[in-house]
Amino acid sequence: MKAAIFHGPNQPLTIEQVDIDDPRDHEVLVRTAASGVCHSDLHFVDGLYPYPAPAILGHEAAGVVEKVGKAVTYLVPGDHVISCPSVFCGYCEECMTGNLHRCSNRRATQRPKGDQPRLSQGGKMVRQFSDLSTYAEKMLLHENALVKITKDIPLDRAALIGCGVTTGVGAVLNTAKIEPGSTVAVFGCGGVGLSAIQGAKLAGARQIIAVDQFENKLAMAKRFGATHTIDASHANAVELINTMTGGGVDYSFEAVGVAKLAEQCFDCIKPGGTATIIGMIPVGQKVALDGPKFLTERKIQGTMMGGNRFRIDMPRYIDFYLQGRLNLDDMISKRGKLEDVNDAFAAMKKGEVARTVLMFD
């Protein structure tokens, strides 16, 4: 099969042929239909997070089941599915206490060391990023990396739910659990930030302030539910948020992965408010916070993939989409082919897109 290979940081991905094995117990072979190009992958391409090469990146996809291995009862060939990075074993302490997105035994969903790898070139293993590797024509996954979905939703829209939408909407609904009538600020209006804005709208926030440095993204934020916008390239976002809200927001969200923005995210909340950091702050970087503000019961927290229960949450998000309450159509700024993956990263860096989706059909 054809795949985009990661050979190390600060190098373009290369399109190459890769061998993919047949599914074994609890494994499913999926024909990839669409894969979103997520900012998280860019962190690895840019070397901000380490990852061994060679590997196939990508973690936000939807497709069609082609073949299932023994012991798979949840899926059959022809099923439409979304893949999710939150692969779960189902029986570790985290899974058994309802925190499947924090599964502590993912190794149980992988092939044993020394066994035939799922992906290979010339008999040598190609690493499977996030246990998914969606920048490829096919995916060989543990069944607990997949959710079966209705065929009523186009697969390019469904792919967005595999990471960005689930992370952004979930951070609002599952992690922060915002209340109706709340005031909200979202820093960063890429795919995850726009999803957080939509989550805030779904939850009934009365004021949603979008912060970004690109005018086109702020215009998109208004379309997705932001009531106010701030161009951070020309203004002090924290001061403006405090002025607009009379002392700070109830909830704030950082959706870029920049330490300075995480600090602003905390500084703009009112006493008793909660800041949630969604973005992947690079390895080794620190966030500095004003200590006395903790005496006012201000809180800061992280989130992992929006605290998802993906086999529950993703079908719900699809229902929201089919009901017209979740806008996935306008989140796709560009569509391309697998060969366009490097151009998609470049467009992301320039702030030109909310999401590029690579199409395989």
C-alpha cells in the first residue's frame, strides 16, 4: 500500500510503498477514506516532540472495514468506522474506572515485541504512530481503536471527529463541564479551537470570545459560534477579555500548545474560573503562573483527547452534525491527496486552514 513516511524531524514526509499484514485476533483491516491533517502531527514533524523513525504519522481518520481477524465481533466488513488515538485495553484500572482515554495498558492492544509487525518495509518494522498511522491507504488496528458509525455522514466529515472535534468539544463538555450561561474564551481558532467554540455553543455559553492572530480564522470563529473576537496580533487579549467581561471569563481554553498562551489562558479567568489547556506544549517548556491568583480559587487543568468515551461521544457528535447543530462542513478548508501532506503542514503553519483533509477515494 502507499503511505507517507516520516524519516525524522524537519524532513518532508515521503510517499512510499509499505507492506501491511493480515489482521490477527482482535485486529481489523480498514480501507482509509479520509484523514485530517492535525497540528499534533506537526509537532512531531518539527521535532518539538520526539518520535522514532521510520513511522507513518496521522491519527484522525475514517474508513471502511475490509477484513476482520478472529475474535472480532463488534465489526464486520463494510462497516463505516472512525479511528481514535484513545485505544483502550478495557481491563486496566483506568479503563475499569471509566477513564478509557487514559488507558494504562495500551501494550495489550499492540503486537508483542519480536512478532511480525503490522507495518513493514523489506521485512523491517515501520512504526505505527498512535497505534493508528492514518497517512496510508489502509490501517491495521486493534478493534478497540475503532467506533462503528452510521453511513449517513460523509467520511471526510467523520474523519474530523477522530481527533480535532472530539478533543475540542470534549474539552468543553467532558473536561471543563461548562454550565449554561457561562462566559468562555478560546485561544487559537484552528480545528481544535473551532471545535471548542462549537462545544461552548452546544453547552449554552452566553459569551464566547475567540482569540487568534489571523483575521481569516477569527472570521471563521464567528461563523462557528463566537460572539466576540480578539486579534491578538494588535491587542492585549487578557486586558480586552477582562474589560469585555467585567473581570474575566468563567472558562478559558488554550488550543494551540504555546506556553505563553497557556499563561494568558489562566490570567483571563475570573476568581473561581477554570483554564483548560488542550494544546500540546513542547517538551521541556514550562508555564509560569501568578501564585497569589490561586488564593482566589482560580484553577488550571489539562485534558487528554477531550476526556472522551469515544464509542459514546463520537456517535453523539455525528447526531449533532446530522441535526445541523455541529458544523463539520465548513471546518474543511482544503481537500487533497496523500501526496499533498507536506503542503497541508505548510498551510497550517501559515494559518491558512482550519483543517486539510486527505482523500483516498
